[in-house]
Amino acid sequence: MHWADVEAGLLVDSPLIATGITPSGPIHLGSLREILTGDAIRRAKDDARLIYIADSIDPLRKVYPFLNEDYEEYVGKPLSEIPCPCGSHESYAHHFLAPFLESIERLGVECDVLHTHEMYAEGEYEEAARKLILNRERVKDILTTVTGRTLNNDWYPYNPICRECGKMNTNVTNFSDPYVEYICGCGYQGKADIRKADGKLPWRCDWPARWWILGVECEPLGKDHAAAGGSWDTGKLIVEDIFDRDAPNPVVYEWIQLKGKGAMSSSTGVAIKAEDILDTVGPEVVRFLLYKYKLQTHIDIEPGLGVLELIDEYDAWEAGYFAGTIDEDSRRVYELSQVDDIPAQQPYRVPYKHLVNLVQIYDDKKHTWELVRDDKCNIHDRKLFETRVEQVRYWLNKFAPDMVKFSILESLPEVQLSDIERTFLSEYLEELISKEDWTPEWLHQKVHERAEETGIKKGKAFRLFYRIFIGQPRGPKLGRFLAQLERDFVVDRLREACLDH
Ligand SMILES: [Zn+2]
Ligand SMILES: [Zn+2]
């Protein structure tokens, strides 16, 4: 059984599944694993609801490498109160959330988005904050026992935001319901109202508090939170002890890694933006990437040539689904990968790899479609083709290694052919002219045969074509490449090259 169905089977009726993030920087592909894990379980369970909680009241921790130094003055302030880097969003938090929310919509994720700065402002945390503060010794006990850290005597499970300087750099001095009294590092003394967004609970208290406030039944979490002594362990004890409720069902997932560079993280810059990968492979393939693996498997993504393999795999999986040749679990992966309804019949797919060549040869989509379509194609297949052409172009611009890039030379470049090269090429040309239908395999095979007969080194023979057509020493797989070019163009160009002195 697929893990989404296993997890769904553990839940009560109409459960609430919660996921979330602190929008402190660009939200990358790695962060999609959490929300897509939640979305798969939502789909697998009747009447389940998924929420995405943006921790917009969290403070900016430091000036990240992607920020300019002007942000120094905002360190310690809530993300919802910091100006957005581009000037067109409501806040810093919104700036980084907006593209991500757009991405999850494209991925077909159905969820409600909550912002913690609004939840605090609307008083939703009031009762939870009160319980935690009134039981602060007990909470402190749990935190020190489980984490092994010591907490100061004046520790409170509440971080006021200084009214004067706007930062969370305060020491709490007293609680006089509903006010938390504090002294700030800036010298200001004030009172924070727990019914308002005057402060927030520390993360390890905020998490169990929201389980209780919202009634969370299931929570996908990264392995960092799940580590021994981590925030899951303390959250579970706090929610049981202080809020008298069970912890949600934890669903622990592994990281997505950038191949050869480690786990993705926006603070280190080792990351692929969610929108970039969507523009490269489309939402179904992103879902597929996450659902074909077990949750405890780390996923390596390589956005260069690795993308080509991934898409080929998706196409093959899809073909297997419609041919009935893949097992139940694999069928489920395909179903969960769909953004819209499962197609009624197998879509016509032009292999991504072929399009990598074709879009570099022909500028005209309409013309390219005529080359690749078959008689049964409908308007929907045409649309899939056009989308894939756009994706290939995006990939070529953003991720493709130089070795796959080329452009066809409009005229024959200066090539000095040796006698043996000329003999080889003329004989190859004769073969081409005498054969009506060229297949990639045949075109490739004939290079080998002719090279052998002429006595020219095979590498040299292959390079000759790249010099003549793209002016580079190497290029795409030759048989396919020649087959994709117009027949007359190939013949004329080779003939000209043979004549040239
Ligand atoms: Zn912005
Ligand atoms: Zn202050």
C-alpha cells in the first residue's frame, strides 16, 4: 500500500493535517516535500483538510546572504513587520511566501493558508499562552529534561515584542493577566497583551499550542524536528501535559538533496526554487518525484541531465499505467501525481530529450508539432506538447549543461576536409541519397560502417558532422540529430561540404 494510504488509515474522520514554514527566505523545492506529503494524505482520506501555517511573526534571525546590509536593523523583528525586498509585497514574509503559494497552487495542493501574525493578532493564542505561562515551571521542566539545556530562572514561555524598538530582545519580569511585563535590551519597559500580536510563544511551545488551538490530527515533519530531544519530543509532552490532548500523528520525511551539494537550504543557497523546478518539469513530475519514494528515503535531484532521466521515467510510468503493466503501488503513485483528473486515455508524449534537440533546431512550434505528431493526436496532446516545449526552453536557459546546447549554423562554416574525410563524407552522402526513410539508428550505424570502410577514425567521423552543422567539436547524439533535421537541408549541407576546397 502506498504510504499516503497507510497514513490516511491511521487518522480519525475528517482530520486536520497541518504543515508550515518560516518564510525567512526563498522557499525551495526541498520545502515542497512537507506540503506535498500532507496533500497526498489529504487526498487519501475523506473529508481531510490541509492547512499551511506561515510563521510570519517569527523574527528575522540574521542578515542572510541574499539580503543587503540594510536588513541589519530588522534582525529580531517579526517577518510580518519587515519591508519586502522588492517593494511590491505587503511584508518580508509575504514577499517570500507569494511565489511559493503560487507554486503549490500550480501543484494542485488544496490547503488553507494561515499566517501566525494574524492568528496572534486575532487572539487565537490567548488561552494557550495563558496556560503555558501559568504552568511555566512544568513547561520549563519538560524543556530542560528533554533537551538537556538549562533555562534561566526568569524564563517565560512567551517572547514579547518591544513596543519601542520592535524587536524580540526582551526579558520578562512578570505576568499580570493578560499582560506580560518586560524590559527590553533597548532599555524600554513595557507590557505585552497576550490577546494581541504583542509577542509570541517560543517555537517549542508554539507548536503544541497550535495543535491544541486548531485540533491538528496529522503533521508531516522534517527529520530535524523529529530527532531525539527535538521539538517533536518536547511538543508531544507539552501538548499532553499542559493541553491535555494527544499529539498529532507524526509523518517524518527525509530531505531533498541537491546532488553532490547536500540538503537544500535557503540560508546556505544550496537550493532550487520551487517555481524553477515547476517551470522545468511541470507539476505532475514534481509530485511524481516525491511520491515514488518512501518518506524515509532521501531524494537526490540533479537539475541538469538528471531532469531528462526523471521525465523519461515519468513518461514510462505513465505508459505502464495505461498498459496495465505496473503494480498497484505504482499505479497509486501515478494517480497521486496528477494535478487534474487522471487522463481518460494515455496522453501522447514527445520525449523531452527529443525536444531538447528540436527546440534548438526549429524556432517554430507549429512546424515542430507537424514533425512529431501522429494521426491520433488531439488538441489536448498538442497542448501537452506546447507546454513541454516551454519547459525544455526553460531548462536549456536555466539548468542544461553546455554540452547539450547548440545552434544550427545558417551556412557552411570554413571546414578544411582532408582527403580521407572527403571520401568518407561523399560515401556517407551517397548512402543518404539512396535511402528513402532515415531512422536515427540507421543514420548512426552508417557512420560506423562507412568510417570502417574508409579507414577514418570513428571519433573523427562523428566530429565532422558537428563541425559542419553546428561549428562545435561535439553535439547531440548524431543519428537522432540528423533525423530531426530536414532531409534536403542535410543533403545540401553535406554536398556543399564535400565540394568545398
Ligand atoms: Zn517583494
Ligand atoms: Zn526595545
